Amino acid sequence: MTVASISTSADFNPFVAKIYRPMLRGYFGVAGAYYAVMTVMHLFVHSGTNLLAIVSVSTIACITLAIFWYRLRNPIAIARLHVVTTIANLLMLTNVMVAMEIDFSQANLVYFIIMVMVFALACSSLNQALISIVAVIAGLFYVLLKNAPEQVTNYSFVVSSAAMSAIAITFFLRRAVGRTAFARNEAEKRLQEAQLLSEEMRHLSLSDSLTGLPNRRAFFESFQQIKKDAESGGSIWLVLLDLDGFKAVNDGYGHLIGDELLKMVATRMQDYCGDEAHVSRMGGDEFNIILPHSAEETIVDAWCQGLLEYVARVYLIEDRLIQISASIGCQQIDPEESDSQLIRDADYALLHAKKHGKNRVIVFREEHARVAAERFKIEQALRVADFDSEIELLFQPQFDLGQNRIVRAEALARWSSPIIGDIMPARFIEVAEESGLIANITLAVLKQAIALLKDRDDLIPLSINLSGHDLISDPIIDQIVEQVEVSGLNPALLEFEVTETAMMADTSKASRNMLRLSALGHPLALDDFGTGYSNFSYLRTLPISKLKVDRSFMKNVADPMTEKLLHSLVGMAKTLGVECLLEGVEDELQLIIAKRVGTHMVQGYLFGVPMTASDLLLQIEEQNMVAETYIGRGALIG
């Protein structure tokens, strides 16, 4: 659209009206005040019918202009603005005409010239201005012809000049107003576009790009309002859902299949929840659900069980049938609790569900609160611990039945915190792994083990446990390698034990770092063998030198099936060409079974409880002698 056509375009009429409204309101206010003063003055100047006529028209003009001034407080359509302005102009022209009829004065003819200029400025359209100017000129010539016809020629030149000037003013003013209206229209359009874009960006910032569900930010933004609703007495539940084994799907089928699975899971969750609950994706395979208007715990539990069953149905993705389960942790929302505490409680319940079989619902209860509080204390103590001084190493021997001697010892960490005292190893190691602090303990254990091996030439080789976090962390492996290299210790004296579960966190990184340690000369043992997921073909790719059969297999040695299972595990180790060690050998019967299944490496209380380094050195010779006695008895019984 060209600027020339702006003033006549209906698209810009609202903007023209907005621009002129304050101008005309000022115009009507000043003119109304002027006629109010003139009405009073007429009372002292005129009398009789002249007074009645002049006061009538001035009063009408004053009141009308006052009404127009008041009405223009609010927006008005351009057409009504034209009408109002035209009426005001005619009233002012009428006042001048009546005044000329009552008391003609050639000097007062200047009012017509003034009106030409004023009307040119006041009219909001060129057509309206032309009509008003023509009306003023017609009025002027009417007065001249009636009262001073000899002045018509002279005033013709004056009026022509005034009219041309007024028309020019009108044209250029309208053009300027049109440009302003155009600019204002463009600005408002851009503002609207910006607002729409802002809303779209906000929607995107609050939506998960993969599933379309509200994201983590959206969840936390709405959580405060949800808690306020709970203050009114409603029962509202926070439900955390996490898929079981999703990483295995990603690793096995690829990330594209994994993403498609997440989208389908999200769709099922939306279908199941409907308008009854609010679903958000927190990231990865984690989802949060707000379940309002729920009553008893049993109802919530049943609702969640139904959701798990619905999510666990088979998915068809690119001609592949994929089935996956989920675990749920629930917590009833208490408005007095902080957001972080509520989520922490629900997350603890979810973790509990994961640890106890998965594919289940756990509601956070009082006993969980006690355990969670204990866990929180342990975690806080771990975060400020000086592990170099607080960690003590104990050692449990690994006995070679063929050589009748202790050939290695597993280093076991014991922690005595100055804040919370002695903590059971399984407990603080579990918390350290979950909170990402386990590497600090690993490095402290490694440091002490290296120092012992350097100081005592008569100490046997040691074995150190690596967590899953350690195994897949390149920086931690770098620090381990650096400590050993700086010490100058023979790497063969330090064996590293890893579990099958630890390797499954990231098989490629785990394999790469195991190969790195093995290449440097460190023996590697696969701990808790038989309880994880590794198959024969995968084990063949790992640089392991020992399989440590989990102690759980030794608990029921009276069962014939136990011996068969142990035969199979030992046979697998032989096929792989690696040593096999049986853990949990605590009595003579278990020792006999160990011999019968063909293993010659054992570890357990029968050959020594965890002990200090000094006790280990003192007891090595005695332990060898005791072991020979047990071996002899085993031979007689066998």
C-alpha cells in the first residue's frame, strides 16, 4: 500500500481516529470554553431580540462542544468523528453569521479567514475539510454581498489565498497523519506478531520437543498452583514413572526406535490419564504425573497399577514387537512440604520400586521417610568426608586350593564418619554410588592400597572394586592410571573387580576402559558372576582374567541343582580360559563342593574374615597351615 492511499484506506481509519481524537478533544475544549465566556459577555453587550439570538447560538455551541469534549474521552469510529467535527464547525460558522447579522463590522470578517485555517486543521478527512472551507467562503460572500458589496473583489483575493493555504495544510496534514497511522499500524502488526511468536516460544519452552508433553520447566511452574489446590483440602498425589530397561532398548535397537518408543509411551499415558491427571516428561525415560481429586491410597495404587499394565502392552515399531515395563513411586502432596522434599520422597519410592523387582508401585510411607532421612544424613556426611583419613582398608584372602596358600586379598573399604559414626559398607557404598560420590572412595582406597604395596614387599597382590560409575568415567580411569604410574608400582599387583551390572550402564565405554587397564598390565575380575546379564559371546570380548561366582550360589549346597549350576559356571570359565573363584566358602561342606565342581580358587570366612593389613601378614603362614588341614579332610571325605 502506498502512503498516498493511506488516508483514504479503511484499514487505517481506526489509527486516524486514534490520532485525531486527542487533537479534536482539545479543539472542542478550547472552543467550548471560548463560547462559554462569550455567552456571558453577550449579556452585557446586547439586549432584546439580538441578545436572545446571539446568546441562544453561543449557548448551544458551548453545550454541544462540551458534550463532544466529554464523549471523546473514549475511542470513537472515524465516521462518527467526521459527524461530530462537522457539527462543531457548523455551530461555529452559525455563531459568526448571527454575530454579523446583529452587528456587521468589516473588521470582524477576519473570523471567516480564521475559520478557514482552523477547519483545515480540525477536519480528519480532505473531503470534510473542503466542504467546511466552501461553507465558510459561502458565508463570507453572503455577508459581503449583503453589507459591503464593494469589498467582494478585495476579499476574493484574500479568501482565495486562505483557501489554497488551507487546502494545502489539509492535504499535507492528512498525509502526515496517514504516514503516522501507517507506521502505527505496522508497529501494532509487528507487536502482534511478536506476541504470537512469544506465545509460541513460551509454548515450545514449556513443551517436550520429542513427545509434545509439558516438560520439566512446565511441571515446576504449575507445581506451586497444585500445592495451593492441596491447601483447600483436596487430596493430590505426585506420581513418578520411570521405564525399566529403556537403555537396553536404545542399545539394542538404536536411538530412533528408542525415541519412537518414548513417543508411544507418552501417548498411552495421555490416553490413560485423560483429563483426570496431568502428565509431564522430566527427561530421558522419566515422567511425572499429578493426580488430583484422589482419595485413599488404595485407589491411587489401583490407578497406578492400571497405568503400568497399559504401558507394558506390546509396542509395534517398524515391524518390531517391543515390550517394556515401568516402575512408579508415589507421594501425597503436603502443601507444607517444599517442592524438593516432595519430589525427593516420590523419587525415593521410585528407587525402592526399582530395587525390589521393578514393574511395581511403591507409595512413600513413614518407614521410607526414616530410611530416606538416614540416607540423606549419610549423603551429607559423604559430601564433606576426608576419605584419605576416614576410610580404613580391611582385606579378605583369596585362597588357591592347588597351591595351598593365599595368593591375593580383596581390599574392602570401611568408613567411620566423625559426623555419624560407623556405617555398614553396603549402606554407604550404595548411597555413594547413587549420589555420584563413589569415585572419591575408589581413589582413596586405591591410594591406600598403592601405599601398602609400596611399603610392604611381603604383601600379596591386592584386588580393588570399581563401581559402574568409575568404569564408564574416562576422567576417573585417567586418575587411576596416573596414580599407579606415578607410584611406579607393578600393575600386576593391582587387580580390579567389576560387576556385570556395572558394565551394563554403558557397555562400549566399560569395554574400552577395561581394555585400557588390561593393556597396562592390571588383571581384571568379573565380580558377582552368574547374577547379571552377560552372555558367553559378550564375555569373550572382555579382557577378564577371573570370574568370581557370586556367594548366593553357595547358600544351598545341599540342593543337587546348586552343584549342577556351579559345574556350568566353572565350565564356562574354563571354556573362556580364565580362572574361576567361588565366593562365600564358609564351611567344610562348601569347600568340598568347590573342589567337586572343579575350581581351585575360593574366598570366604573359612579362609579369613576381612582383616587389617598387619593381621593379614601375620596370618598368611598360619592360614596356609590351616588350609592344608581342611584340604586333607576334604580329600578323606571326597
